[in-house]
Amino acid sequence: MFPTAQSVDTLIVGQGPAGLSAAIYTARAGIKTVVVGMPPKIDGEYDIDNYFGFDETVTGSELMARGRQQAERFGADLVTERVLGIHHGMDGAFEVKTEHSTFMARSVILAAGVSRVRPGISNLDDYDGKGISYCVSCDGFFYKQKPVMVLGEGNYAVNQALELKNYTSDVTLCSQGKALTMTDDFRARLDEAGIPIIEKKVTTLEGSPALERAIFDDGESIAVDGIFIAMGEASASDFAWTLGLEREGIYIKSDENQRTNLPGVYAAGDCVGRFLQIAVAVGEGALAARQAINHVKKTAKEAAS
Ligand SMILES: Cc1cc2nc3c(=O)[nH]c(=O)nc-3n(C[C@H](O)[C@H](O)[C@H](O)COP(=O)(O)OP(=O)(O)OC[C@H]3O[C@@H](n4cnc5c(N)ncnc54)[C@H](O)[C@@H]3O)c2cc1C
């Protein structure tokens, strides 16, 4: 299913202003750059009046089309796919798994914007660390042969559910009342692994001192020790969980040069949560790119010596 991993210098998650700006810098510096992302929200008929250099209103779709063309002009490879997970790989590299490929990247720039998808469970926060998790790689181990459920409707949720099968045979996927968006090949993999789908919504959690049961909107319940939240697509904070990046709420912590606490991983734009504007995202993308370029050159030199 997944061909051999492709090696890249910099993998950028997100084709929004931050990701494309970073790609323009890394690709122009001769760094092998892949940008994986779905079209950003701003890529539509929205009027933008406050971005530098346009004396007339420009639409979001025009601005983004220009950004993509500019990044491609310098040799960046733009891949319109979802990133499902990022893990530590061999020799300080990072393994980035998308819907159809795997990349080994020397550096990663997270420019995935901000996601506020919440499952809408009334007492979810009460079970934080007591059965609710956002990261299979971090917490799957704690549920060896225990009943667990993944909440989510798309390919990301399927990927999390399949990863959980490494720890327990008792895995269920619940769409949280949403229409299923997983693609046929991912649905087939779920069926093959024997993971059932429940298309209802969990409204409340029960159990003391930790999670024991999830209650659905029709009053029925399921016994579960763990629930993994994987709604929509994997967000910047999901990647932060897996890689062990410091966070501030839903945002990734970065310094004034967009460095995270992990060498080789940088974050830019809305996902770091400063001033959620295009101009700021573009500037932070440039700063992150400069750091990624330095990291790639330094690690290449170390590998050669
Ligand atoms: C309707 C609207 C109007 C706005 N108007 C203005 C304005 O006039 N002026 C202004 O300055 N700002 C405006 N903004 C804000 C501006 O759009 C954002 O600040 C800016 O787009 C942030 O850029 P970004 O690259 O950080 O994130 P985003 O633009 O959000 O891009 C993030 C990218 O990451 C991708 N992504 C996320 N997770 C994954 C994954 N798992 N796999 C693959 N890809 C993923 C997303 O699909 C997206 O492509 C507006 C925003 C909206 C929604």
C-alpha cells in the first residue's frame, strides 16, 4: 500500500500562506522541498484588503494561486493530500505519513493552521488523562488488550484505529454522528482489520476514577477504557502530541525564530497563535524556512564527516 519512503530535506505541512511562504524560501535555497496540504480556508472568494503590495482588493483564491505558482517556480513539490502522522525516524529524521505516501524528512515545518474541531461531549475535560487521549503513539501502550474507541469520521481516524490494533484487538470507530468521509481504500482497511463503525454521537462519559463507559445520544452505551479523539484531519496539535512538542493550549510553542523545542521541527502561522493574519503567517514561514535551511545544511555536513 505504502511505497518506499521518499527522502526530502524539508517537509512542510500546510499549503496556506505560512507553508507556501516557507516553501518559496527553502526551494529557492536549493533545499528539496515537499509541501503536503489541502487547500486552506482562505482559498476562496474572500476579499483581502490588507496584504502588502496589492493596491486593489485581491481574492483569497488569487493570492493562494500566485503563492503556489511561485513556490513551484523554485522547484517545491506541492502534494494535495492529508498528513496522517509524523513520527521520529532514523538518524534524527522524521517519518511523515500521508494518505498515499511516506516521506523521510530531515526537517519539518508545521504550517497547518488552527483546528477547533471538538467532539461536543459535555464532560470531556473531566476525563483528560483518565481515558481521553489525542495520541495513539503516546498512549496506545496503556490500553493493551483493553476496549478502546476512536472518535472521528475520516482517514485520520481510520489510521489511528489501525495503529491501535498494535495494542489491543478491541477497537471500535465512532463517527461522532458525522457523515463518514473516509475514502474507499481506508474503509476497506478498516473492514479488513475487523474494526466496527458506530455512526452515533457520544454525549457523555461515565466512570470513576477513570473512564469506563461512553453514553450515546440514543441512551445506549459502550464499555471503553480509552477514547482517542481524531475528528476531521490531523491538526498541528495532534502532530505536537506525537512529536512531544511544547504547546500552549491549542497552539504550538515556538521561539522568535519559529523553532519548537525539538531540533529540526519548526512551526509558523496560525498554528503558533500570535496574530492570525496572512502577513504574519508569511513572515513566520520565512523565518521557519531559514531555520530549516540551516538545520538541513548542518545535518548534511555532519553526516558527510
Ligand atoms: C474567511 C477568512 C477571511 C480572512 N481574511 C483575512 C484578511 O482579509 N486578511 C488577513 O490578513 N487574514 C485573513 N484571514 C486569516 C488568514 O487566512 C490566516 O491568518 C492565514 O491563512 C493563516 O495562514 P496559515 O498558513 O498559518 O494557515 P492556513 O491558511 O489555515 O493553512 C493551513 C493549511 O494546513 C492544512 N492542513 C491542516 N492539517 C492538515 C493535515 N493533517 N494534512 C494536510 N494539510 C493540513 C490546511 O488544509 C491548510 O492548507 C481570514 C481567514 C478566513 C477564514
